[in-house]
Amino acid sequence: MRAKALGVVLFSSLLLASCRAAAWRDYLRTEPVEHYFYYPPARGVAGPPPLFVALLGDRLGPLDCIDLFYQFAEDRQFALVCPRLGGREGLADVAQAERDLAGVLGNLYAEYVFQEQFYLTGFAEGADFALAYALRYPAAVSGVSAMSIGTYPQSFVPPGPLPVQLIVGEEDEQGLAAARDVEQVWNALGILVRVVEIEGDGRSPSQAFARFASGLIDQIELR
């Protein structure tokens, strides 16, 4: 009976995953790497939409990403791309991940009209990559949000007033302390760092994370 029950649970999980993938099929692209892409059909303001690049790390894929961020993209009318970067090694292969991202962005900018700079957000390994990328190529990035950061970049050329949002679970005392230290040091370097506390321990990419991460667009667009 137990084996049968486990089989039913596994079948149900696979069925739900299949249904979820089918629901997002129209947004799936496979070249140059797998990514989900949404472009707002119409905007209530003048000018091209911002492009928002979201990365949920290696444990969660592009399907999880668009599932989490899509409603915010639709409501705020920004373009959303959720790519799988880095090949077999994932975001640990930084050089390959950067090449993959360049390929995805090159194709999208050739096909659609966006604002010149794009927004980056990341969770876990995605947060590490997003922060490092923004600090390395600040001219390409409008702002970056990061949550559940493994390591903060220690050596870089100060990029000027780059908006950086560090999202931390209020129960993560160690993470909050590290974020506050970085906020102080990086603000002194001219980087516009803001620490945002959200409910919980910050160990999963929650709706609150998606809301604050995408909300950075509103803060910058209204300046």
C-alpha cells in the first residue's frame, strides 16, 4: 500500500509539472539557451519597456522563474526574461553564463525594443552572479536586486551610483548583519545600496522577494 501511495504522489507531481510547463509553453524559447520571455502587449506610458532579467539559481529553473515573476511583469508592464545560464555547470561557470546571457540579450534586442539598460535580479547563485555582473558591467545595468547571497564581491572598481537592493529575510540575523556591513561600505564608495527586510528566513524565492525585486523598477523610473 505504501509503495502504491508513493507512486500516486509521484505521478501527481509529474502531472502537475507537465501542466505547469504547458501553461507557459508560448513563452518558451530554446535558442541560444532555454529561456522564458514575456513582452508587454501595450504600455500606459510613453517609451519602450524596461527589460528585467531574473535568475533563481541552480536549484530552480526558468519555468519556476516565470511562474514567480510573470504577474509582476504584466502588472508593471515590463519585459521579463528568465534564462538558464552556464550550461552543465550552471552559474558556477561564470564565463559561460556571461556568454549565454549575451546571446539571449543580443537576440532579444535585435527583435524587440527595450530601454537601453536592463534590470537584474537573482536568488542564491543567481544573486551572486547578478551582483558580480552588475559591478563588472554597470553601464549595461539600470539596477540590481539580490537575495540569499552566498558571497559579496570584494574586489572591484566602484561603478558609481549603481542602485543595489539587498533583500534579506528578517529571521536571517547573519545575513542581515552582512548586508548592513556591505550597505555601509558600498554607500561610501558611491553605490546606492538599500537593504530590504522581508518576512521569514529568506531561504526561498517568495512572492515578497519578487514584489520588492520588481518594485525597484518603479523606484528608478520615477526618479
